[in-house]
Amino acid sequence: MIVAHPDDAEYGTSAAVAEWTSRGIEVGYVLATGGEAGMQRPPAEARELRAAEQRAACDIVGVEYLRILNFPDGLVEYGVALRKALTYEIRAFQPDAIITGSGELHVAWGLDHPDHRAVGLAAIDASRDAGNKWLFTDHFDDGVGPWQASTLLLTGTTPTHYVEVSESSVQKSVASLAAHEHYLADLPDHPTPESFIPPMLAATGKSVGVPYAMGFALH
């Protein structure tokens, strides 16, 4: 899972993550930023707090592997530097599937955040870069080699495939977003996790004839 900020994985996608980890599938999270510009407190304090809340969210859905990179929150730019960093993380973790955002401007909730767009596009490109032995060859000095994931799953776009999730996984998804307690407290107009995550996953499930589901565009 490659996202821009702490909490980005928790808006429904973590239900699928909980479903996978319950089956013994290892899932790792890579965050491009520490989310330090997203709270009403000094960035250094926010970064530390958000890292702790993300760690707690990961524990709820069974994710042990968590990497938070040092790109500046709110100012992430698509480019070679971002592609290179994400390529390294893909090569190091060696995933079979990569989950990331679609990088689209228009999403279901409006115009998407620029960090989301930059990270989504860079992760899509890095999924290809990681398998190219002629790109970013200095990575090999660290003992990592080329790695080509077989599957790319995109969020924030029209889904083509669905993961059915259990009631337990839905509740874990709710709890994983609620774990970002201090972050959400700084967003007084934000709906409570329990008020929108179960209905959202239920609506997706209804479209494919199951109680709850998370949708992805499969590539």
C-alpha cells in the first residue's frame, strides 16, 4: 500500500487489508509524508503524533511493515525523486500486488489532494520502474534487486474488481481510522468513522451482491 499521508489507507481500504491479513497475507504500508502539515500544531509535533497514530492503525488491521518517507506534506511533487524513492520501497518489500491511488484530479469526493495525485502517479510508474534493471541501479548497492509486482490495484477511480469484506473487517477499518484520534480532533467537520465507513462499504457490496466490499481498478 503506497499512500501520501498517515490515515489515507483508513478510508475503507483498510477493511480489505484486514481481510487479507486475517488470511495470513502480509501487507506493508509506505507513506510518502509524515502528514506534518495536516494538524493545528507545529509540524514537528504533528509528525511524531501522526506516526504513532498510524502505527496504532496498522496494529488494528494486522500490518507490521510501516515506512514513512520524508517528502514534505502538502508539497509533494511528481518526479524522478519520488519515483526513485517508491521504486526502492517496492524492491525492498517485494510485493505481489501494489495498492495506490489513481492519480486522477476528479474523485468521488471532489478534487483530490495534490499529494494524493502525485503519489498515485509516481507509485504507478514506480511499479514499472522497480522491474527495470537499468533504472536506479544504485539501489542494488543496498542488496535490493529488480522486482516486478504482478498486480496493480487503484483506488479513487471506477472499480473493476471487488474484495468482499466481513463485518469484522469493516469494524477494524472503522477502528483504524478512529486510531487517528488527535488528527480527527483537529478536523471538527470530519464525520465520525462509524458514520460513513460501514455505509460506504455496504453500498459497494450491494452493487456486487454481497454485504460489504471494497472496490479497486485492477491492472
